[in-house]
Amino acid sequence: DPPFSVSATATSSLTVAFSSLTTPVCTVTGSTVTLVSSGTCTIRAAQAGDTNYNAAVNVDQSFTVIAASQSITVTTPAPGSAIYNNTFSVAATASSGLGVAITTSGVCSGSGTGSATITMTSGTGTCTVHYNQAGNGIYGPAPEVTSNTTAAKAGQSITFGALSNKTMGDPPFSVSATATSSLTVAFSSLTTPVCTVTGSTVTLVSSGT
């Protein structure tokens, strides 16, 4: 709220002076009260008297200063889904102008104030992004805002070089291949009458392909 004026009168008609007894919450300049933070504001009205009047008994009046409300707006939202090991950016502002704390839970990591880069840590599950503003002496905490992103598995490909022709009677031999995911590649034979595979070892059974 903006600064406001207070008034009081003395039976002597002398001018009443005002002061704040709770300067962390409110201050007084002349008869104008300025709010500083939430809490209890106590204003004292005093009249020191003069050659004809004794000092008046001080009068104190108190009122409660309520923290202002604030809200969070997500300006860069999280996607509905994201692939494992990929990243995305999020950002948010508070109506108070205070920084928004961004944290995560679930299958992702990342944090920041105002903005953050989020990394998906799994290909399954849900990543939840939390937006919070705790408030200060002027503003109360903002209601938390959250968003959910569904994790998706990443694609991968296999590098498996061409195999040279073999002659019946050749000993079993090994094959190898790599996956872009770095996961172990499994081998099997699609022509078991001609060859069999155990692990990565190929054994010839008969002529053919």
C-alpha cells in the first residue's frame, strides 16, 4: 500500500507529534506512515506540552501489516515429453519481481533462479519441475507452480560390419558390433541350419548363407 497520513488532536490544541515504535515494520515522517514490511506497526502520538500545558499521556495505536500476495508465471514452459539424456530450458517470473526458484524431482535434474536447464536422467517416468518464490518482508510466499514432462526412450543404432565368406571346416569365430547407446549388442542366428551363435561366437553348421 502507498504511504498514508494519520491524525490526532490534543485537548490543548497543541500539535501532536507522531513516531513509529516498530521501525522495521513502518516508519513515520511528520504524519505520513510508510510501510516497510509485514508485521505489527505501532504508532505513538505524543504532545510534550508548553509553558501552559503539561505533557499529554502518550497514545499508541497498532495495526497489522499483511504481506502482499504474489503469483508465478511460467514464461518458458517445459515440454510435454522429452527424450532421455536430452535437455530443455524453463523460465518463470514472479509478479513481485523477486526471483523464482526452480527445482526438479523425478527423472530429471537441474535448478536455477529465474531460469534453468533441465536434463532428463531416465527414459521412463515423469520429470516434475517446481517453481517457488518464498517471499520477503513485503511479499508472502507465492503458490507453487509445477509442470510434468513424460520421459521418452532415446533412439540408438548398431554398427555391424560386413562378414567375409567362410569355408566349411573353419573354426568358430567371433563377431563384434557397437551401439550408439554404448549398451551391449546381442547376436543371434537367423539361419540356424547354416550357422549358430553362442554369445558372440559363430559356429558353422553347413554350407549356405
